[in-house]
Amino acid sequence: MAVIYEWRGEVDDAALGALHAEGFGEPRTPAARVGRLRRHSLGWVCAWEAGRLVGFVNVAWDGGEHAFLLDTVVARSCRGRGVGTALAARATEGARAAGCAWLHVDYEDRLDSFYTDACGFRPTAAGLIAL
């Protein structure tokens, strides 16, 4: 079955919460997440298969030239099929179309090959404070 991708696709909190719970092993989607996406994000990409949300990435931004990938998640049943790479590609297109000059992503070491080899990000130095 074909996967359909939508920039700023219609999604609800229940579908997003279920995907986050499956993908991250815990619910990471609090109530009213979709409302916050609509108010604060540059955009997001939804991946649908047979009416089910099977992939998602949020594209946050600074209101100017910098956009950031957050919460990239793919349903277990769809991993290894290029869904994550397609999500990142569509997020890149959306950020470019909005006039952003940079697309950032932070990731765990185990995801290095995905982000650098499959998606085309290049490693940079960055800092992080755990809050």
C-alpha cells in the first residue's frame, strides 16, 4: 500500500499520541499538541498509510532563517521502507519554500547514519543542556 505524505496535514491528538507512544515507547504527545503545532510550528509532515498515521516530523523555527526537525517518528511496521527519509525530504522542501536558509536536527549517535547518509545532513558541533 502506498504511503501518502502531507505538509501541514490534518492530524489529531489521538493519532499523534498513538504514533508517539509506539515510536518512542512512551506517550510524548500531551493533549492539545496539534493546537500548539498550528500556532507555533513552521509546519509538519504526516505520513499516512491506509488511513493510519505511520510517520510524523515537526518543523519548528525561529521565525526567520533557521528551522529545526523535532519528534521524527515512524511506525514500526513502516521502518526500513524509506518513510523517515521521505518525511525529512518533505520537511526540507517545506522549510526551503518558507525561505529558511538552515535546517537543523539533533539526534542520538545511533541515528547518525540515518540523518547523515540517508537524509543528507552534515555533522556540526552543537551544545546541549539537559533540563
